[in-house]
Amino acid sequence: MFAAAHYAALAVFVTGCWGYGRALLGRLAPPPRRDAGLEAAMAVALGVGIFICAFQALAIFGAFRPGATAAVVAVGVVAAALQLPAWLRERRALLLANPPAAPWSYVERVAAIALALVVLPALAAPLAPPIAFDELMYHLPYARQVAEQGSLGIHDWLRYPWFPYNYNLLYAGALQLGDDVLPHFLNGLAGALSVVMIYRLGMLHANRLTACIGAAIWLGLGDYSNALIDMGVALFVLSACVALWWWRESEVGKPAHGGIRWLGVAAFCLGLAAGSKYQALIFLPLVAPFVFRHERSLKAWALVFACFLLPCVYWYARNAIMTGDPFNPIGARVFGFTEWTPADYVQQVADVRVHAELPNALLWSVFFAPFSPLWKRSAAVRAAGWFCLYSVIVWVVTSRYPRYLTASFPLLAAIAAVGWQVVFGWIVAGFRRLAGARASAADVPPAAVTARTPARVGDWAIVLLLAVLAAVSVRQTATKVALIATTPEAREAVLRKHVPGYAVMDYLRRTAKGRVYQIALNEAIYYGPNPIWGDTLGPWRYTDFGKLSGGDLARKLSGMGFVAVVLPDTVVPVFTARVDFDKYFAVQYQQDGSRVYRILPAAP
């Protein structure tokens, strides 16, 4: 029932998204190449964007309340119901107009089985309670704050109070109408939609094998067990690329309701991405020259700017007006430092460099794609390849942090699928040449060997590959299922095991009567009092308190209204070693390797 209830809630939301998105797409001419699956996925993606804009508008005016959220969902569901009959008729017409699909080959069936195996752990992953570091540190705390207040605000106790939070508004709506597991499904929805898009794009512009491999790679790389926003950004970037290609293919004919309107859709999707994460801005220098090369009318560019700014201008304009830095805090060196200091900036950059590493090896084959016949035959494949090359170059120059490349992962996966076919084609050709050489040396007719030996080796390799993939899938699914907590007792057990400091944070949430300052427990603040202060960066940085004596620390914290300090046992010796610490602080509660210290009234 637990899983069924959450998937039912997701189905209602998807229905509402499709209702809004389908209404928008109905005002445009159909894409030059019709594909019901791709168009449906695009409709849902656009509906997600419309939900974000609606929630943002409600929150700006302080009207983001559960009733309003439910009303927005209900209108989308009604819109879907009204459009469903016409869509079904259109879909049947498309099926009749298109030639019947070719039978599945042996290799394609194997690829489909592999894709199905990768799906299994992704279905169970969203059901776990929130335990990921960043979702507990600021994604969900921000969403909860917005959900409770019904408005947008600057919450300086969070690590990134000035960031654009488009996708997090969906999590806020989910917290208003459901529990904190539901945001995982909204994150997973972004991944699932982009998987469908990659599959359908592979079918349209390459072949069934490319579609299955590309979808399986991206599905396997996605993380469906948290409420981060990277897959949401990836969905909007991919949707923008799809809309751009539809515009490019329809450009010659310039249909009355198509043409530049697809540019507007692409700009809207990029605006949604830029309003969710600053890293999405890196795609503008790639997209803008491409568009300018083919479209220079003022009308088209006015539409592009309007559609791009609609979902993201609030965040950047607010930051520029209130801090002078529209990209606060990453623009500090250009626009000046506000809440962050130069030391904070250096620390953040150093942290990104520490986590620099190569992306998943499944994507490395992307560099072999130009050797494929598909590269020469399909302009769409070449365009996606250039997008991947640009993304990788920018990523190498700027961060080399794998998560910052996630927005490009869907298309990287699709082009990597093309590359893997090249690599395996070379391997098979090598086996055939080797078998032919051995046959010649043994004075055996080559046809008697080359027709069977490589195939036999390939069969065994495929069986082995599927066996390994099945074992990995079962193991990962079991791991994900073990994290599912359907009762309060099971949930507490999971959280105490996987979230350092959960027990003391939960205690403080239930008992604290004033402000609480935490040290080195950022990953647990979602489960603590709301709000809770303390971080490595920003106005509540630890270094501003860490060098004070026990008395000075108590006086400073008390003067700011704090009544308690919570920290892990690993940090306790650093504080208890200070002169007079025990005079001003006393242990109030300790559990699972963390402690709560009460600030004693004796502190002046």
C-alpha cells in the first residue's frame, strides 16, 4: 500500500502535467517527425515547467498554500481529461499512418532485457526516506520552509539562500500534500521522462539498439533515491534540445503555428533549467550562436528572451536588487562579496576540486561515435555529438566534478550508445579476422569457421553480460528495498543508521525552546528544529565561533538567542579542551555519536 499510494500520487501529478503540456503543444504545429511517445514525454515535461511557474507565482505573492496547490493539480487533471479523447484519436491515426515496426532482432531483444533489468532498482529507489547529504542540507529544508510559509524568502541559515530554486518548488508542493518521500518521485519523474525521450530519439534518428542502450545507460546513471535537482535540470536541457531540433527541421517550411514558436519552447525549457541551477547557464553560449545563425529577426529574439526569462528572471533580478550580484554567491569576484567571504569562495572551489574525477566509464565511448555510419547519416546524431563535445570541454575547464555534468548525461548516454556499437563492431570484426586467419593456417574453408565461431563467442559473451547485469540489478534492488520504511519504527531505524546525528536532531526538534546552533552535522539539519543555524560557509560559519573561549562562545551564542549547541562526538574534544568550557556548557542529551550541549544560565 505504501508504494501504491506514492505511485498513485505520482500518476495524478503526471496526468496534470500532461494536461497542461498538451494544451500548450496544441497551440503549435506538430513536429516535422511525428512520434507519439516523444511528444507525450515533451508534454509532461512542459507541464512540469508550468507547475513550477504556477508555484513560483503563488509563492511570490504569498499564496502558495495547500489549497492552491491542490487546485493547480486539479485544473491540470481536468485539462487532461478534456484532451484525452482527441489525443487518442490522433494517436490511432499516427499508428495507422506509420509503417509497421520491423521484428526485433536477437541483439535488440538482449538490449531490451538489459534495459528492463536496469529499471528494477530505479522503481524501488524513490520509496526510501530522505538520507542523501545535499537533500537534507538545503534542498528539502528550503522546500519545507516555503511549504510552511507559503512564500519565497531568503533563509540565511541555509548554505545557499540565494540560489535559484525552481525545481525545489515542486518538492514544496509535494510536502504540502504528501510526505517527504514524495519529492523523491518528482526527482525520479525527471529521470524517467528523459529516459523515455532518449529512447524515442534513438528510435527516430538512429535505431532500436541505440535507443535501448542509450536509455539503459542514462537510467543506470540516474539517482532516483533522493530529492536533488540535477535530473530535473537534465530533463529541461534535453527538452530544450528536442524543441530546438524540431524548430530546425521545421525552419524551411515555416508553418504558421510552428517555426519560431518551437524556439520559444526551447527558451522556456532553458529558463526552467537556469532557474533551477546556475550550471545550466553554460549552455547559453552554445545555443545562442546556433539560433542566431539561422534566425535573426527581432520578433523571434523577443520571443526567445521573453520565454527564457519567464521562469527564471525572478531569482536573478531579486539577487541583483538585494545584493548587487545576480549570481550570488558564484559571481562574487565580479560583483562583490556579500554573505560569503573570499575565504568561503576559496573553500567552495577547493571542495569542488577535491571531488573532481572522471565521469562514469559507460560514457567514455562517446568519443568513438564519429566512426559510426549513424554519424554520417544523421544530422541529429551529429548535432547531439557536438553538444556532448562542448559540454565535456566546458566541464573539464571549469570543474571536473561529475555531478556538474549531469545536465548533459542524457545526450551523452545516447551518443555513448552509438560509440559502444562502434567498439563492439570492431571487436566482432577482430574475432572474425582472427577466426579466418586460424582457418587459413589449418587449411580449413574460412566459411566453415567464421560463420559459427564468432557467433558462438558472442553468444557466450551476451549470456555472461546478462547474468552479471541481472546479479547487479537484483543486488541493487534488494539494497533499495531494504531502505523502504513503511512504519514510523522502521523509518526511525533507517534514519538512525544512515543519517549521522539524526537522534539528537530529532530530540531537539521535539524539545528545543529556542535557537539551536549545530556544528559539523549539516547532513542532518532537515530532521532538526526548523530553522537551525551553523555551516562551513556564509554568515553562520563555524570559524566565526570556533576560536572563542568557552565563556566568550557562550556569551556570543546567548546574545544571539541560542539555547543549545549540537555536535558530533568527533568534534567534542576540540571544544571541551577549551578553558572554562564546562562552566558554561552542560550535556543535555547524547545518542548515536552526537551530543546536545545546553548553554548554562550562568553565562553573562
